[in-house]
Amino acid sequence: MKYNVKTAGMGCAHCIANMTKAMEAMNAKVTRMELNDFDIEFEGTPDEIRAAVTELGFDFISAEEK
């Protein structure tokens, strides 16, 4: 499934790199990554995305199917 994910708290390139690594670690393919807004292809659930985002210390806003 393709998801658009919205977060809060990402403020720099280091944040983007950490989020990209976290998504890839859960076998999500990152197709677009910007501060607080990114797209992934992922066969899991929005709850799994939420857990990965909050584990990094960012606020999870939404993960909507595209």
C-alpha cells in the first residue's frame, strides 16, 4: 500500500535521514521525503508507522492511504 505520512517536529536534514532509516528498517520504501510530510510504500498498518515515528521522538499526525 502507498501511504502519505504527516508528522510534526522534524526540522532538519538529520531528521529526514533518521526518518528515512527508520522507514527502511521496517521494510518501507520511501518514495518522497520532506520535513513532516513523506510518502512510503509499506505492507504494514498505520499503527506500525505511528510506532516508528513516535519512537524517533516525532509527533505522528496521520498516515493516509494514497
